[in-house]
Amino acid sequence: MAKIPNQYSYNLKMASANSQIFQLTSGINQLKEAGKNILAASEKTNFNSDWLFNKFSEKLYISTPF
């Protein structure tokens, strides 16, 4: 995955991984990184992917833009 850091699927996998780490550790940095990855993936869809926001909003507590 290190070779494809700007691809949509990479950003989604990293957001998921950071979300899982946050759930285990409550580390705010992982929550911030997950938010950044979701934003990066969203930018690739021009913010037109409702399922993306719905999927991660169930798992993440996003209160401010990252």
C-alpha cells in the first residue's frame, strides 16, 4: 500500500485502520488521521459519495472538519 498513497481505496483502508486504532486506544491523533483520510477519499469523488460519509459516520465521531 505504500506505493499507492493517493488512491481512493488506500485512503479508505487507512481511515478504517485509524478508526479501529482510535476505538482501541481513544487516541485523538488516530481520529484526526481517519478524518484526513476520509476527506482525501471524498475529494477524489468530488464530495459526491453519500455512502462513504454514511459508512464512516457510523464509526467515527466527527465533530469538526479536519
